[in-house]
Amino acid sequence: MNSAEGIRINKYLSEIGVCSRRGADKLIEAGRVTINGNVPEMGTKIQEGDQVAVDGKLVGPTQEKHVYLIFNKPVGIVCTTDTRVEKDNIIDYINYPSRIFPIGRLDKPSEGLIFLTSDGDIVNKILRARNKHEKEYIVSVDKRLGADFAKKMSQGIPILDTVTRACEVEVLNSTTFKIILTQGLNRQIRRMCEYLGYEVTALKRVRIMNISLDLPVGQWRAFTPKELADLNQLLEDSSKTVN
């Protein structure tokens, strides 16, 4: 921070990962932010050494913050936090020094992008189906795809006592396609393929919202500040609850 000029409070809250700038503006307007115990005006700049709090809790680079990780899950790893039940679980595999949990899941035979975090609020916002956040997959099947495969998949398939939400499907070659979902039913892609007479032989998630997979299989990294800020912006109007 430039101690001479300071930094606007909304930018500061965004940069340390509390929320987006727009979210910070809303917090400030609601009187939920304080600087050295005082409620600031919009546009107030903070200086080195100022104590910033949101809802009475101090925030800042020196405060303990939530963990946000990106992981390229290998086939065979189970997305569970119950380390007593599953030997090949995601928590033991990553072996992170503090408590984290996966956001959603990829089934054991699948691989690819998954987030892990200590932030329960962001988990709920991403997982609620009504928020319609995109997830992109590359899928291979056991036989040649029919001429009308993409049309049938994209228009919705009856599984699990419902019809899947319309989605984007692009055939990449004779046995491989890309699909972008905005819901996450149990084993959804595999069940959709089975309904049309195909068996999935490989399934890889390559994108969740604004984050695309850029890691070798089995490796993980932390979100960059920009990735986290962009994700918070996308989640700004998302619901954390069912209603």
C-alpha cells in the first residue's frame, strides 16, 4: 500500500479477497465496514496501519484468510472429507496443512478441475443449481456418436425423475464431445449418455465458471488474486440459500 496516497476502501477489500468492489460498496453503504472503529464514507482511502473491519471482524493481509485451491483430480481419487472411510480420498491426497473441503464432487472414475476451500459461503453459492454457474467437460464414449447426438443431449434428457436443463454440446470427434452444464445432478453426464445408449469411457472437467484447468493431473495451486476477485464478481448476485 502507498502510505502517502492510500487506497480506496472498496479496492482494498477486493484486493484482499473479501469481496468484489461492487460488493464492498454495498457493505460500505450498509454501514458494515469500519476504519479504526469509524464508519467511512464511500471513496474513503485507508493508510498503512489502519484497522479495517467488516461486521466487527478485522480483515487484512495479516489476518487469517480462507483457503481457495484449484486441483486437477486424478482418476481413482474420491471427493470426500471422510478420511476414515475412503483410503484414496481427496483430503489425504492433497495433504493441505489446514482444514479444507471440496466444492461439489467428481466421481471416482472422472478427472479434472475441482475447487477446495475453507469458505462455506462460496461453496453454497457455487453449488446451488438455481445460480446456473457453468461447468465444462470433455467426454469420450464407447462408440461412434450419432448424427443427432448433440441435439438430443443439448435439449434435455429424462433422468432421475426430471429432465436435464438445456445445455451446450459440441461434438469434437467421432467418440468425443464437449458439454457445458449449469446443473449438477448425480452422475449426470454418465446417466445422460446411458439414456442415449452410450457408455462413458473418459470424463474430464476442464472449466468451472471463470477458472479453466491449467495444471498437470494430480497437482494443485492457490487461486490467484485476480481469479478470486473475478469469481467473487460472478457470485455477487448468487444465492447462498435454497430460496
